Amino acid sequence: MNPAHNVKFDAMKKKQRRAYDWIRWTGLFSLVLLAYPFQFSGEIPKGGDRFLGADISFLPQLESRGMKFYEDGAAKDALVILKDQGFNAIRLRIFNNPSSDSGYSPKQGFCDLDHTLQMARRIKAAGMHFLLDFHYSDTWADPGKQFKPLAWKNFDFQGLQQAMHDFTRQVIAGLRDQGTAPDMVQIGNEINHGLLWPDGKFEHADTLAAFLRSAIAAVREVDPSIRIMLHIACGGQNEESRHFLDAMLDRRVSFDLIGESYYPRWHGTLGQLDSNLTDLASRYKQKIVVVEYSSRKKEVNDILFNLPGDQGVGTFIWEPLNTWERVFDNKGQMNDSLMRLYSGLARTYGISPR
């Protein structure tokens, strides 16, 4: 799913951290911030201060197969169960045309705009925060593939830029018009290698930044209070994280949240996650979210919520209803031990309902 990346040597990390600390404490850090040609918002997303979230985009598909979910023997909406157990935020992915033959959900169209509108109503009715994840593709987008939507296949640079703007605006306006605007929006999914390949590959950083600025502008035209996230798959890779973020900031891409994926198979050890996020928390004004993870649940949350300066604002476990270390069994019965873990995390870190 995600290719492996090189990890910095510990000695190099320590040397660079010492240099950074010297700059900060001599007062030069403030001058560096003033030199950036954009405005840092640094705000925590509206409606709360910390998020314990889950990506449950598979839920409509599971329900279409007749799956039900149970808490203490009683069938309930999965969102209600998650909220009962301490979760206060939901993440949904959206594709351009997932019903196409080469799309994510041929003929059925799960995770299209219509399904997203339906799920958004359920999220808001449950009183939970809402993060929307644009893939800008008809199917999965990640560091190993970023296929253009088929309808955009032959667009030139200006056409792609306009298409990103218009699709983003259409979706956000549709959500706003039914009273379910997202609290946060991801402009792309795991985009450390770019999006809309080949045009928007990271090696074409100017083009990539122009695409991102166009989509961000569309969100803010509809609702300027929505927080913007850039999502990269570099949980334990500090050098690659900084390389991407600095490149986008240098190109006037304005955003509020840094989203990281963390899967140990691709993103290193917990120590490397801690080291990377700690450095990012000290280096950038944007708040930090571990926006995808599955294993090492307690440890990931402990690292995130103990970052310096309260820079860590939330986590989103990926598809816990039916994937990997899931919180329900095949019959929809709640895994009490895993759910107790999350209710405990909610108490420990003061996770409050919306």
C-alpha cells in the first residue's frame, strides 16, 4: 500500500535538533517565521480541542450486505457505539467517479458525493466532528499511485487546476447547503509523492503546489472556517516530512493541519514516529494529526497527545469496523477490550463530544 522510505540516522537527527534548538533559543527562530510569505493560522479545528477519530468509509458497504453492530447485545448505529466509547470524530474518503468500471466501486458508487452527503448527515446527527478526505481520483490514491480521474485524463495544466477547484467547490458547497459542512478537509490522500500523476508528481513541485492552492481556495470560498490538512505518509520519516512541507510552504500553500500516516511496516518504529512528530511540532505552527494508523493503538495516541506545545490535536484509526485490528468481530459484536482502550484514552486526554 505504501512504499518503504529511508529513515535518518539517529546521529544526524541529534545534530540537526541541536542546531535547531540553538536557532530557536537565540531568537532567530522568530525571524525565520516572519520570512515566510504566507500567514500561519495555527488554529485548532473549530468545534473542539482534541479528536479521537475513526475512518469508517466502509460503513455503507458493510450495511448494504446486511451487517449490524452491537453494544452490550443491542443493535445500534455504529456511529452511536463509537461515540459511546469515546470517539468524537469521523473521517470519510471521497472519489470523483467511483462507479466507473475502473473505479473504487464499479456500478455501486460507494464513496461518491451522494453517499458522502448521506454519511455526513449521520455524522452531524450523532454530534461528531467531520473530516473529509479528497482522493482526486476514481479509485485509491496513495504514495504508490495517484491516478487522475478518467474524466480529467486529457486535461492540460490549466484544465486540471480548474477541475480541482470546481470539483472541490461542488462537494463542499453541497455539504454546506444541507448543513453538514466538514470541520476539516484533506486536499489529497498521502500526497508526499504528489497527486494527479504525472503532472502533479512531487518532482514537479510548482505544478503540485498550484493544484493544491486551487483546491484550498475552493474550500475557503465556500466556508473559510474549514481547516485545511495536507496528508503525507511519512509517520517515522522526518527528513521526507520536512522536505515535502518546506517545499509546499515555500510555494505559498497555506494550510492548518499536518496529517501523517503511521503503519510500522512502511513508516518505521514508534521511536521514529515520536522523533518525527516531536520535531514537526517544534518546527511548524500547524497542528498535527495522525490521520491513519491501525496497530499500536495506545502508543500512537500517547505519542500524539503528548507532543510539545499541545501541537498534537487528534488521531483517526483507519477502518476499525472491519479491517486489521478491528473493534467489531465478523458478527458485529463489539470487542470490549479494544473499546475499553479507547474509552480510557478519551478520559486520559480529555476528549470531549462535539
